[in-house]
Amino acid sequence: MQSILKPGIHWLFAFIPVAIFLEQSHASAPLIFFSAALSIVPIARLIGNSTEQLAGYTGDAVGGLLNATFGNLPELIIAVIALKAGLHGMVLASLAGAILANLLLAMGVSFLVGGIKYHNQDYNVTSIRVYSSMMLIAVISLTIPSGFHILTAEQPAGESENMLNIYLAIALLTGYILYLFFMIKTHPDFFKSEGKGNAEEHEERWSVARALITLVAASVMAAFMSEVLVGAAEETGKVLGMSSVFIGVIFLAIVGGAAESISAITMGAKNKMDLSIGIALGSSIQIALFIAPALVLMSTFVGPSQLNLNFPRGLIVALFLSVILAAMVAGDGRSNWYKGVQLILIYIIMGMMLYFIPSV
Amino acid sequence: MQSILKPGIHWLFAFIPVAIFLEQSHASAPLIFFSAALSIVPIARLIGNSTEQLAGYTGDAVGGLLNATFGNLPELIIAVIALKAGLHGMVLASLAGAILANLLLAMGVSFLVGGIKYHNQDYNVTSIRVYSSMMLIAVISLTIPSGFHILTAEQPAGESENMLNIYLAIALLTGYILYLFFMIKTHPDFFKSEGKGNAEEHEERWSVARALITLVAASVMAAFMSEVLVGAAEETGKVLGMSSVFIGVIFLAIVGGAAESISAITMGAKNKMDLSIGIALGSSIQIALFIAPALVLMSTFVGPSQLNLNFPRGLIVALFLSVILAAMVAGDGRSNWYKGVQLILIYIIMGMMLYFIPSV
Amino acid sequence: MQSILKPGIHWLFAFIPVAIFLEQSHASAPLIFFSAALSIVPIARLIGNSTEQLAGYTGDAVGGLLNATFGNLPELIIAVIALKAGLHGMVLASLAGAILANLLLAMGVSFLVGGIKYHNQDYNVTSIRVYSSMMLIAVISLTIPSGFHILTAEQPAGESENMLNIYLAIALLTGYILYLFFMIKTHPDFFKSEGKGNAEEHEERWSVARALITLVAASVMAAFMSEVLVGAAEETGKVLGMSSVFIGVIFLAIVGGAAESISAITMGAKNKMDLSIGIALGSSIQIALFIAPALVLMSTFVGPSQLNLNFPRGLIVALFLSVILAAMVAGDGRSNWYKGVQLILIYIIMGMMLYFIPSV
């Protein structure tokens, strides 16, 4: 399996020089954008692998923490680059898109692929309930600054809008830290896989030094290619007649989460549904409760102006409906191919909406 | 049972000549409207019976398909007639109303009647979950063209609004076809009744010819009486001081679905809850995922202009809340009389809203 | 336990003379407001105790009815006083706030405290489902007059808005009476505690006379102190820079429900989760389905003008989201400390919203 899959993804490293060459020679923006996008996929994979290797050297608890914290590093890097460029709309779009891609696309494809092979697949219901309520809390929280912005529309982010966002970010981060404590310390049994031990075929073991160096090198590469990617994003939208929200929600989000989505789907195909769902939903939670508020706090140091979580109305509704649907579809602890179809269908329909309604 | 019920419904055939006479003699619109409405109830019943008889000659799979496809023929006929008359608002109102009537009124009365007789009634939870998530997907999908219309309000349906609706219709129909495949082919066990075989007391068996001729004749009658009904609808609204949305959501919807609602309630009273719920929810799903998109595609040939699924805001919210409520109330596989009261109460309250808020 | 707790709450009676003295000497509004608030807590407790004692003399059914009807007497008294003063906005805010405080704060703290002591706590799932669907029905119903008011914004409550509210109030009260009948008569088994008998350590038994006299005296005291409280509310808001919605939702609501919230939390700490949840959710249902519509009907006699249930948009959304979240978090019949954190977190975040968005 591994030996079949690996060549495919590793080959994408070839797009690093291609993207750089295209950028230097001022090729058309979409060409640069999609080359950079493809080049980030294997880099993200590398970040994931090195984090896992590092986690192998720590205890279970710290390992879980490491995985949880670095799991969305590629998304974070892309978002920070866009933040520095002042592209707040694109940052928010890529965050929302990453959640939608995980909840609907990654989980949907995993259900579909797994369901075709195994008819029905069972998994741990308890963890799903925790994930669902965390996601609902996240989406409810994100509604509030967006609602504030809509209701007090005229000004360019007043004093109190900024304060509301800072306090909210602190509340969400507190919730996230307690969630890690709950997951790792007090109730790890809630997140156990059903039956089968989740002993993956660990290929080789890296040394700590190798893991650390790889992590740092891959992160630098990711940052560099993200710069290329984000630099070409707006122009790409114009050339292809797509809004920057659409580019952010669909393309940036899929690129940032590609490595994890592939893992989730691979696990689904191996009938390891608990791992598959854990990756897809865990990643959504992290983006909403860790990456998003962290970006708000960081923006006061890094960006030209504070990032406020004022998502466009349509995206908030899309997020809310997706969370409710995912909770309903996944909530009974048994998946099949048609559940996959349902999730993918809604992803496609939401994509249509974003394509046709530029202002959302 | 059958011999008590039948006289009641068959007698309504008498309203066919009554309605035609009233229309010819230019009687007041409400008289024409309600006579035509009553006359459609037994015709719809006839369509249902002949479809069932035809289905008896095919295998289970094709039979299920027949039932699923022709089950809402009366609704479809009424909607097509209104479509040809260019009454798009009334078409949408009757679709939304049919869903509400099935989800809340038919299921509510079935729970109430069954619950009074049997205290608690159990049914298959797995199928309820599939139905609920299908309905949620349908409602989410219908939000999108409505949102588009609200956000880009000025123009009279631009190029991109039309395209969005066509693509959405295709996506919904694809989802519906895969749902039939799931239901009939890969997971029929999900939709089995609990325990008791659903062998109804089949009175007599019709010949294929009789079934086919009855189906065609009843459909023609339905179309004819629908023409009378729809022709008098707007004028009836004016005379009674009701908006055309209210007429569509309440009266047209109840008339179109009367035959099925009666079946669902009869099954509830016989403690066959799985059949009862299957009829009520199955019919809602069909309207949302088959009739509605089919009407959009048909409107490009039949109607004066393309039908777009831009439901008024209030109806979308009503649909969404009803689906969530129905999923919550019915979701645990056990019904009682008070669950029936809950569903009926919300139907009444939504009716009040539509009566008092003409613009929704 | 009792002997530790009691001193704390009884001592608060001292705030009765303090509040009266402060009001007479025209002290600053916040001082008067918070003294009156603190003085109401033990009075509310007294009302609860005397109702319970009275209930002990009747059969189970009537006792349940008494508890159900007088349980929210303090909230009702505060609301009536505000109603007479024409402070409709504050009445609605205190109703919404009482529901939020019960659903999120009381239940959250109960889960948190209980969860720290007992790791996991199990309770009866069936009753939770009934409570959740009742609350959803309540919130859906409250959306409708609010939507009406928003859509027909200009006028100051026309004829039809008043009629809609009266009819809705009647529908809700009918639903509530049938709910009591369901709970007390036909399906009391749905509301049984799991396992352990809910025999509390009943201290002493009061005579009927004592119970009745205490009930009346405490109610009079509550009315008197509510007058002081409500009289200082608006001025307090101005001095502290808070909107009257914020004062109503947060402070009035917590004061009115303090006695019950304390009971709910105490039960949680004693691992009697069914009682704890029954108090918190039962109280929310009563406010939404009994107090709110009763106030509408009463306002036509008592108030300067009819109270209409037109909650501000933000409060309706907050209520709806809280009900969905509470249903999801509490729905599986097993609580832990982190579920408490989740509910409290959303309460805090909604408080932030109300603080920063004065117009909601």
C-alpha cells in the first residue's frame, strides 16, 4: 500500500523548482498558483511525518499534544503569510474552507471509499459526540464577531470590535487547552478505537535530530512556497474569474489540508474508521479553536492590522449547516458509502454557492 | 377498517362534477377551489392504488422504484399546472407546504392516533437517521438559490441565477438516484420494519392492463381538476383575505398529499410505525430531492420562464426548523401521543405565521 | 452539607433592610440594585421550600403540578413588576436570560462540579429527549412573533401583531398543559431517575398553614424587593455603561433563578443528575412555555400595553443555538466535567456578545 502511494506524493516535490522557475519568469498567475499548490502537498506530508516521529520519542500525552499542535502547521503557515500580506478575507476563507474540507470532503471520501470496500463500518460514538459538540461551540463562537461586524457595519473595525475579538480568542484558546487536558489526561478512554489496535505499520524510526531538522526544514520550505502561492492567489482569481473567497475556501484550504485528508482517506480504506474520523474532525476542531484564535492574537504583532473573525454571512451559515449535517450523518457510529455521498454532495453544492455568489 | 374508511373517500368523487359545474356557472372562487380540492383526494388515492398494483407485478426493486417515483404524482401534476400558469410563487409554496404537511402534520397525527391506542410505539431507528439526513441535505440545498436571490435582489433572475439552479437541480437528482440505489440495492436492510412483516391485507389483485389504464385515467383526471383548482386559487386567496403563499402552503399542499397522509395515519393507527414513517418522510424526501429539481429542469421546456428555487426567507427557516425538530422528535425510535402533539403544534404555529405575515 | 450551605444563603436576608435603606437614602443605583438582587435569593429559596412542603400534602400528580407552576414564581414576579413599569425590553431580556442561565450556566456548573467529583455521571436519556424537543418547540415558537416584528418594523405593534401574539400564547399554553398531562399522567416513567431513589434528606415537615403562610409572605416580599430591583435597573445600566438588555439577560435572570440554580448544582454535586437536569431544563421549559405566554395574556390586563414576544434578533439566535448545543451536549445520558466547561464557555461567550453589541 505504502509503496504504491508514496511515489505519487513524493513526485510532487518536483513542483518546488517548477513553481519557483515560473514565478521568476513571470508566468501566468494560475500556473504559478497551482504549481506552488502541488508542491506544498508533499511538504505538508513531511511535516506530518516528522511530527509523528518526534511524538514517538515522548510519552503518549506529550505526543498527543505535539500531534495536536503541529498537525495543522501547513494551514497555519499559509494563513500567517496571507496575514502579513494583509489579505484578511483570504485568511478567513482559507480557515472556513479547511474546516469544510475536513468535515465534508475528507470524511465524505473516507466514508465512500471505506463503504465500497466494507459495506458498513463501525466506530466509537463517544468521541464523535465530543467532536460534534466542540465543532458546534466553535461555529457558535465564530458567529458572534461576524454578527458584530454585520450589525455595526460602517466603520473599519472600532475599538470594541477589536476587544471583542481578543477576548473571544482567549476564551476559545482556554476551551481548547481544557479540551486537550480532557482528551489526553482525564478521559483518554473516550477516544480509544473500537476493538482493533491502531498499531500502524511503522516503517522506520528516525533519530530525534533527523525528526527535528526535517520538521524545521519542511516548515521553512512550506513558508517559502506559501509565499509564492499566496502571492499568486489574487491574480489567479482574476484570471479565472473567481472571487478571492472562492480561491481561499476551495483551493488554499484543500492544499493546506491535503496531507491530512489523504491520511484520513487512507485510514478509511483500511477500515480504521476511528483514526480516519479522528484526523478529519480533530483537524477541524484545531483550526476553529486553536489556529483561528491564535491568528487573531498573532495578528496584533505580525500583521498590518488586527485580524477579526468576521466571516461573511454565507460562510458562517455554511459552517453551521455543515457541522449540524456532519453530526447527524456521523453521529450513530456506523458509516456506509451513501453517507460519504451525502457529505461530498453538500461540499459540491456549497462550492457552487461560493462560485456563483461572489459576495456570499 | 377498510370498509369503514373507503366509503368516506370514494364519496368525494362526487365533487368532480360539482367543481366543474361550479366553474362553468362562475360561482364564487372559494366554492370552486374547495370542491376541486376535495375531488382530487380520491383521485390521488386511485393513483396510489394503481401504482401499488403495478409494483406488485415487478420485482421488489423496480416496485420500490415505481412507488418512489409515482408516489407524489398528484403534487407533481398540481405543480406543473401552476408552473404553466407562471405562478412560480405558488409552486414553491405548494412544495414547501407538502414537505411541512408530511413532516409535521401527517407524522404528527400518526403519532397521536397511534400513541393514544398503543401507549409507546417502536420503530426502526436506522431508517429515521437516513431520512433525517436526506431532509437536512435537501433543506440546506434549497437555502442556496434562495440566499442567492435575496443577496442579488434587484434583477429578475440573471444568467448566473438560472445556471446555479440548473446545476443544483442536477446535483440533487444525482443524490436522489444514488439514494434509490442505496435504498433498493445496497442497504435494503436499513429500511426493514421491526419485527412484524408488512404484509397488508391486499384486497384484490388487478390485472396489469387495469392498473395501467387506471393510472393513466386517474392522472388525466388529476390534471384536469388541478387546472380548475389552480385557476381558482389566487381569486380564493383574495376573497378570503389570505396570501397566495398561505393558500399554496396550506391548502394546495394538503390536497396534493392527502392520499398519502391518510395512508400514513392509517398505518400509525395499525401500529405499523415503520410504514407510516416511511410514507411520511419518504414523501418529503421525494418532493425535495426529486419533484423540486425535476420541476426546475422541466420549467425550461414547459413554463413561460425558468423556475428557480428561491423560496421566501420565512419558508426556508420554517423548513429548516421543521427538519431539525422532526429529526429530534422522531430520532429515538419510539413514539407516543405527545410527540404527535408537538409536531402538530408546530404545524399550527407555522400556519399562524404564514397567515399573519403575508410577505413571510 | 445542608448545615454548611444554609448559613450562606440565609444570611442574605440581611440585604432586605440594607436595600430598603439604600433606596430611601437615594444611594447610587448599582448599590440599590445589587443589594435588592442579593436579598431576593433567599426569598426565592423560601418560595421553593414552601411549594415543596405544600406539594408533600397533595398526591404526586398535584404536587408535580404545584412545583411546575410555582417553580418560577420569582421570575414571574420580577417580570410582572417590570411589565407594569412598561419595561417590555427588560421583561423579554430577563425571560431569555433565565432560559440561557438554566440551560447553560446552571447545567454547566452542575456538570462541572459533579464531573470533578464523579468522573462520569449517568442519567435518564428519555427525559432529556423530551426536554430538548420541548425547548426547541419553544424557541421555534418565539422566533415567529420576533420575525413578524422585524419584517413589519415601522409601526408600533399593529392589530395583527397583537393578535398573532395572543394566538401564539394560547397555542403555547395548550402545549404546556398537555405536556404536564403527559409528564404527570400518561408517561411518568419517562421522567424517573436512574437507579437511586430520589428520597432527599427531608429535614422537617411543615404544617399546611405554615407552608401556605410562608408562600404568601415570601411572594409579597419578593414582589416588594423586585419593585426596588426593577426601579434601579435602568439607572444601574447607565452608571455601569451596560445596555438594559445586558442587565436583564445577565443580572435579572440570574437573580430570579438563583434558588433553582443552586438546587440544580447541589444535586449535581450529590450525583443526582436526573434531579439536577430536571430542575435546570424543567425550569427553562416552564419559562418559555408557561411564563412567557402567561405574561402576554396578563399584559392585556396589567400593563400599559400588550407585551409582544418580539425578542431582538441576537437573543433569538442565542436561544436557538443554546438549545441545539445543550441537546447535543446532554443528549447521550452521560456527563463529565468538560461538558460543563463547554456549556459555561458558551454562556460566557454569549455574555460577551451582549456586552459588546448593545443593540444585539
